[in-house]
Amino acid sequence: MKINSIIVSSVLCLSAPALAPTAQAQTSQSQNATVRGTVVDENGEPVIGATVLVKGKPGLGTATDLEGKFTIKTQGAKQLEISYVGYTTATVNISGKYDVKVELKPSAELLEDLVVVGYGTQKKESLTGAISQIKGDQVYRDRGVTNTAVALQGEIAGLTVTRGSTRPGSENAKFQIRGANSINGDSSPLILIDGQAASLDELNSMDGSVIENISVLKDASAAIYGARSAGGVILVTTKRGKAGKARVSYSGSYSRTIDGIQLPITNNNEWLDMFYEAQYRDTEATNPGITDPNEIHNRINWWIFNSFGGTPVKKNETTGEWETYGEQVVGEGLFNKLKEGNSFFLKRGEFIDSWQPGNYLLDFLYGNADTWKHNVAVSGGDDKFNYFASLNYSDAQSQLKIAEDGEKKYGARLNMDYKPTDFFKIETGMAYDKRDITTPSQGIGRGWQDMWFWAITNENGDAYDTFSNNRNPYGWFTQAGETKAKWSTLRANGKITLDFSKWVKGLSINGTAAYKSVRQDVSSENLEVRFYDWVGNQTSATQNSPAKLEQENKEWTSYTLGLFAQYNRLFAEKHQVDAMFGITGENEDYKRVKAGRYKGELYPGSGLSDLNVFQGGDNNAAEGGSNSWSFLSYVGDFRYAFNDTYLLSFLYRHDGSSKLTPENRWKDFYSISGGWVFTNENFFRNLNIDQWMNFGKIRYNFGKTGSVNGIGNYEAYSTIKTGSIYLGGSNLTTMWIDGMRSANRTWETLYSHDIGIDLGFFSNRLRASFDWFSKKNDGMFIDVVYPSILGASAPKTNNGKLTTRGWEVELNWRDQIGKVQYNVGLQISDAWTKVNELTNNENIPFAGHNKNRLIGKPLDAIYVFQTDGIFQNQEEVDAYYEMYYWNADHSGPKSGNILPAPSETGTNRLRPGARKRVDIDGDGVITDKDIYYAGDAAPRLSFGIKGGLNWNGIDFSFFFQGVGKQTVLRDGNMYAPFVVNYCLQNNTFLGKTWTPGSGNNDYTVMSRDNNFNRFNYQNSDVSVQNNRYVRLKNLVVGYTLPHTITSKVGVEKFRVYFSGDDLWEWSKIKDGYDPEYGEGSNNIFPLCRMLNFGVELEF
């Protein structure tokens, strides 16, 4: 038995329902005979979960058990139909028979080899384009994540999925296929759900359990979708019903989030050490004549006392008065007392400060969180009518404990197929998805960057404040209000197929119609926030005053219509012809309304969130707008195969867009591809190597795709602006052209090449695919710089060029040893992009990120200052200034110099412990041009490794995902010590900074001078990170109870599993951050891990 069918059969057997015979009136034993049988494959192995139907008796059927056996009452029928995915349906005569054995033959279209492509399906063996497909259950089953896009990370070669968070509803996931294709937009692919265009937000609103499969069109095979296919196409197909008695399934899971990689932040004692060290070194720099360490300590103690110190006090429980005791706590004494971790009170003027260094703010704000997922589905049907219906619900919260931060998803779906005759078939689909996201309006990231030595709340439970800095995260989380984003998506689609094969063999005509309504309602509060001292006095002015409320409603409504003729026929058993021609159109209307009141609440503290309970006034807002766009397209698809050996494909699309001027509205897009299955040649068979190499195909694809991303819906028209001018002693109303149109602007045009080879070894147990590709944008939209005398906004023009090249490798092995079925797979891909031309818009690099602007470099090129060690003494500093700072007569600095000015005292100057910048261009002065290219911020060498096994009902699987090459330039509040004072610090620098005679040269001398630290670290090579990483994305252990046990209680399948998401990682990051954070170091919410427990039931 082929191993791929074993794995599929193991799953489907456990999911197949017991199709109990329909109760019928029985007149005789012969009319209701019982037939027993066994179903095997071509190797004599039992086929588990095959569907057995009584022909002519709709709804009467059963399924084979774990031994391939079945028992069924025939009700007088003479034939059985036995089917199983990947095999040809068998019709068995049972007249006078009571025991049968049926052998199923492999179908020419195995389930795993049938790929969804543009406007149809195609055998994988006959594909001439680069198309990858994955089953929905492979992606979403056993996962705790609720984000549909995130679950695809690392699954498909060439599909890069990035995220910025694990906060449910705020993951900020993005797709990109085979690198960038333009500087406009984010090069995201076109997503179609059951043939209808969808946004990434719409995909994420869906529940992954309803997805049958996902196909990714990566090369010019996407040209069949023309106008929006430049970034590739993702085809999402939802599940549909199959013939047989109703099957009821339930899947549910509970997940618990736990901490992942925590931010590399200092604890209180570490912060105190770094703070004191920085203040000590700054005191040295400010007072270079003082060499006695005791004198330096005394000066620090004086400064700390004036800033933080005070007199110890305690409250007399009898009188309620605060009484002093002991000596003043100053300088190192305060620091030492804080390190002890005990709570105490200090009187500072009229204020009483509650010091509670034992409080760990993060534990107060954050903890573990729960996620619940439920899905119920019913499917079934007969030879005329099939249906699939599902309901789903999920509730996922982030690790924030003191405020709501998460999402809830609700979904309902009904897919139906009705085929009353061989001539007529109708397919319908209806779905409603709702996604509610709630987050705090302010405060996300707070607590992960604020050092905290004080009480969190005062004795009254109010948000405690120290030194009137208004930084207590508790106050912001609990008082500032919420932002609620509610997404609702309604979809309805239908397809009618007329099969004319009775009159013209292979000819059919189908019409499609789809409607979609997407609505987003956002309510954003910014309420007043107050902070108090220990005894209940408000410490500072009310923050966020007056309170504000904004409500915004957006609605997208689209209609899609299509009419297609298809012709599929095999001539002379060797010539396969498949052709399609059609017309399709799409229109989308967008409407937006926004209102806001900014004068405060009428009833503060009421908890009401409505515009009517906020005060009116002149400063309120009411705005909105609407727009629309449309496409009309003629599409064609012709495929020819000779003897399944020589393959030819031609795709064509003639697209028109309302976004362009009538002169340039229409454009032709196409793809030409060919393939050669060399293993079908006689000369290959004569080599006698087909025992170990059974399939080989070479393919090439070339085509042209297009895009109108980067231009607005109405930029085909000039815009007029009104105003006034003072002339002749009075104001006159005037009008002028504000935005100009371009009569010559047309589509961005991408030319793509793909060369690939697909191989199968050892009866397809080992499959391999290799691809090399390139794509060139030959008419990229760019802003062209015109003289200011133009007096209007110039339109973007097709004056840019960009090239992306790359490669992909996929390897998969499946086999069986005894009763153990196992599989392992690897996919890895790389893509690199270069800007070739920006006519009249050339730029020179600057330090930092140079996005979309440098010819000959990637879209996100990083340039930094090169450094060469650390100054060890003042003599080195003086020599450096002499060489690079002073002009010839020492009258001033050299032209273009960016070094801090020399001085005998002060902290913001080059001094021992500072970093040396390199004069890269050798002109004798350190300028902003002394930078070099440090790398590409885009992820490269993306890969995934997965495997699994099944044995006696026990299943196990693992999945690793990672990035092999990426450059990150760290920025934010913690990329260097004390870039922001009184902020938690990165403990990476602890004990590794320069001090006199220490030999520590990893990082510069500690300082609290922001400008000094920025000079040493910002956009410097020392802040460049190697973001290579590998992460254990998913690990699963499951067990399915034997059917012999579950069937006794009417259950076809019962499976339990434990799994984990994002359980482990390794990275080359040197400063301790999670590799998926990107470049930032503040306002970050750490990524978490998930532990999941789930059950699957089928009846």
C-alpha cells in the first residue's frame, strides 16, 4: 500500500462517520440482505475509512473499520459504490452475494497531488508553474494560535510570514511571496477565499478549522489574476460536504500562555549598580581635577539626596500622624537600603514617598493567560446534495492581567452543492465571521521599560505616583480607557455549472457571483488619568485632560461576477487539452464616517462610552468620505499535455482598472510555461533506474504580471483646491490645480522567470523540488522631484526599476516501518531585492534605515558608522581630535564635522571610554558620509523543518521555523545604556562597559548623558545585530482511542492531544531580545509560549 494513502486513510478512518442504514420497511430477508466485505488497496492492505454506499439508496451507507471491513444492509439493491480519496470509485455487483472483497485502484488524481490553481484544479505532476499547496488541517490542527496568518509561518517555501507580537488580535502579521516586487505598498500577495478577493484582516477573522487547503501561486502562474498578482496569489479553499450520512465533529482546545524570551531588562539592584556607575563616571568627567574616589562619592551622595533622599518616617497608628526617626537616608545609604528590598517611607519636603523595592511591577501587571477554541461541524449528503456547516468560537487573551487585551472570534459557515442532473450543478457558500479586539488605549509596553522602587497603589487603592512623573503603568492601564475594534465579514458566493458533455464532450459553462460586506467599528477612549501620593493627594495635573472619545466606522462592499467556458478532453489517449475562457468583473465601494468629542465626559467614572455622554464643543470632529474602484477582466487558460510527458501552458488576462486614465486603463498580462516529464521517456525506462527514481520533471515559466499599488482610486483625475487671495483691496475666492494627473502612467509591470525541477524517488516516498526565480519591475511608480515652481503635487510616474532573485528547495520523505508511519520534511528559500533605477529621484545613503531609496541596494538597506575600538586615555582622545576635528590653524572645526566639541570638562565630549569612529572616505574629517552598508533588514534564508509519526493510535509531530540571514539595527529606549534616564536598562551591558584599566572594551564607558550615549551607539556598527534564529514552532503528542472501544458508545473518533507553540528558540542576537521583535527595544510586549490541550470528537 502506498505510504501516502496509509497516512491519509488513518486520519479519514477516524473521521468517517458510522453511516447507519436508513430505516426502511422490510418485506423479506432477501430484500434486506446483509452484505459483509473487506476493502483493500492494490497491495492487499486494508483501506481504512472507505465510504460504502448502496447505489440507488441515497443516505444508506457505512465506512470500513480499522481492518478495512464493513457490514451493510442492501434493502434489495444490486450494487455497492465504494470510494476513498485518492482511489478510483469501485462499483460492485452484489446480487446473490453476502461476502465480497473489493480492491481499490489508485486514482490518477491522488488527493495530495491535486492542486488548486487559478480557476480550477490540476495534477501536481502536470504543473508547469511554481505552486505549493498545504492542507488546512496540517496548518491549524493542534495549534493554540488563533491568528490564521501566523499559523502559516515557515510552512511553505517562498512564503515569508512575519509578526511583531503574540498578543491576540495585535500580531501584526504580514505576508510576502518571494521577496519584494515594488517600493509601493508592502508587496503583499492577493488573497482569495473561495475565489473572492480578501484582505489579510479578513483571513485572520476566519477560523482555520474550516480551511480545506491553501495554494500559493509564486511565479507568473499568478498572471491569471492579472492586475493584483504582482505579489503572488494565495488561494484559500474552505471545506465542503461529501456523500454519506451526516458526520458531526467537534474540536476544542484550552491553551495557557507562559513566558517566552523575556526582555533583557535589569532588576532593581542591577539598575542601581548601573545608575551609580554611570553617575560616578559622569562626575569624574565633570570634575577631572578630582582624583579622590571618596570625594566623588560625596558629590554623588549630595546629588542623590537633593533628588531622591529624605528623612525616615512612620505612621503612628494611634494618632495617625507621621513621625520621623533615625538619620536622613542619602546617597549610597539610600541605594543600600533599596537593595535590602524592605519597604520604608521617606519624607521629602511636604511629600511622603513610599519606597517598596520588593515590588516586582511586572508580576503585578502581567501573568499567564487563557485561550479557548471551539468548533462544531456537520457534513454529509448523497449523490445529488452535499453540505458542510460549521460554528466556531474562540477567546484569546494576552498576558496583561489588569486590563482586557485580546480578541474574540465568532464564525458560521454553510457550503452546499446540489446536482439534480448530470447537466446542472449549483454550489453555494455563505459565511459570517466576527472578530472583536479590545486593547488598552494607552500603556502597552509600559512596565517593561519603567524601573520601579515604589508602591503601585497607595493605601486607598489609587495609582501611586512618585516625583510627579505620571509613569505608573497601573494608572494608564486602568484609567485611560479602551480601544475596541470590531470586524464583521459577511460573504456569499455561488456557482452554477452547465455540463454540455452530452452534446460536446468536455464542454461546460459556469457562472459565478460573490458578495462581500466588511465592516470595522472602532471606538477609542482617551480618558482622564490621575495619580496620587501615599495619603491620597493628587500629585500633578490630570493627564489626558480633557477626556476624548473617537468612534470610526469603515465599510467595504464588493461584488464579483464571472462567466467562464471550460473544455477538458483527452484525444487518442495521449493528447490532453484543457482550455478556459471567461470574463470577470469586480467592484468595491468604501465608506468611512468618523466622529469625536474632545471636551471631556459629562459623567466621569460612569463607565459609559458613547458620544452622547461626552461634552460637545467647537473642537469636536465629524468627518468621512467614500470612494470606489472596479476591475474588468478577460481571462484565458490553455493547457496541453502529450502522453503526460510534454506539457505546455498559456495563461492570459486582459485587465482594465478604474484607477488609471482611459488611455492607459487596459493592459495584457500572461504566462507561458512548459514542462518535460523525462521519466516517461523510453530512454529513461531503459536506464533501469526507475526502481529508485520514479518521477522527474523539468519546468520553465515566464510571464508578465501587474500592479496598481501605490496610487489612489482617483489619481486618474486632477484635483482642484479653493482658497482666497487679497487683491484690489478685497479677498477673492480662487481655485487652482492642487494634484496633477499623468496621462502616460500605466500599470507597474513585472516580468518573471522560474526554472524548476520536481523529482520523486523510491515510489515517491522521497519528493524533492528545486526552483530558481527572478522578477523585474520595469515600470515602478515613484515620486519624481520637480522644481517647487510647479506649484502642485506631481503624480507618481513609471520611472523606477527593481529586481528580485532567489531560489527554493523542498524535500519530503514518507515511509512506514512495520506499524510505524513517519514523515519528515524540509523547505528553505531565499530572495534578495535590488533597486535598479529611480529616474530623477536618486538619493545618497544616510546612517540608519534607507528604505526604498538607494540604487543598487535592497529596499531596507542599513548603513552605519564604523568604529575602531575605545579610547583608553586622554592622550588618544587629544590625538584623535587633532587629526579629525580641528582645521589647519585650530580656529575651528573642519567643515562637515559631526564630532562632539572638545572640552576639558563635561560629559558630552570624546573622553576615555568613548568609541572611535572611522574616517571611511579618508578625507580627514568625520562626517555623516563616513558610513558603510551593513546589511539588509529583510528576512533571508527562511526555512521550516517538520516531521511526525503514527503508531497504534499514538501520533507525534514537530515543526521548526527560522531565518538564516537578517540584519537588525537596534534602536528604541534601551539600545544603549541610559539613552533614556530613569528607564530600565538592558542588562547585556552590565559589567561589560569600559572602566579605567579594566580591559572591558565591549561597550563604552557608562554615562547618563543621552547625547554622549547616542554618539557611541546610535546607527553604529556596535548596534548591528545578526538576527539568525531557529524556533520550535509546534510540538504535538496525541492519542486516538481504538474504534472498537469508541464505537460502543456511538463515537466514531475520540482523540486527545497535548501541544505547545513557540516552545524554544536559538538565535545569534547578542543583546538578549527575541529575534522576532525587529529593531525596537521599548514599548515591546514579549512574545509568549503556549501550552495546549485539545480533544477531537466525531459521531
